[in-house]
Amino acid sequence: MDCHGDMGLVAMGADLISLILPWPPSVNRIWRCVGGRVLRSAEGRTYREVVAAAVLEQHGAGDPLAGRLSMTIRAYPPDRRKRDIDNLAKACIDGIQSTKLIFEDDSQIDHLSIHRCAVEVGCRLEIQIWEHDTDG
């Protein structure tokens, strides 16, 4: 599973935002049911705060992207356990959205691609986000 190199997805001339985020907790550990209400768990709140700090450090403040977006996630897992790859996106996208530094709302994302990569020391998510052409 080679995840290095250009994926050939970014439009020529597009401004590319690249982020490296820590591996997220499982979706089942992000949410808790309390008194009939679904709430973000302490672990979920902590992850969102860590993502927000990483976004601020790596991207800085500025105007968020206003157009339609594409996103690629390269996932380097901590071990070889079976995981549903689609569950990786929720926590990191919610964390990025909470900052309002990259995009205002995750409904702007039209294209989402997730690639499971080899297990490596320093498990992480490598994120690329860019505005894509809506002309066709």
C-alpha cells in the first residue's frame, strides 16, 4: 500500500492546504448517550481541541475557503487492527470545521477520498484540501 507521491487529484493552480493530524479516536468513543441525549465525550472534545491547535499551528488564521471543496485523507494507522475506513473522516472533518479557519461548513466538501496507508510509527492523518472547479 504505497501512499506516497502525487495522487493526481489537485487541479492545476489550485491552492492546496495540507495538514497532518493525529489519529482520531473511534467514532464509538467520540459520542456518549447521557439522559437520552447524544453528547460529545471528553475524549471527543479533547481530539477536537488537538485538531484545532494543529490547524492553527500549521495553517494559521485567515479567511476560510468559500467555494466547493475536495479533500484527500491519507490514513497511517497505529496498527493492523481492522477498522472501517469511513469512520476516520468524521472526527477530523468536525475538528477542522470547528476552527472555521479552513472552511465554514463541511457541506462545502463535494469530493472526499480516503486512502489507507501502511502502518508507520507516528500514526496520523495527512489531509489535503482545495477548492475545485465547479464548471464541469
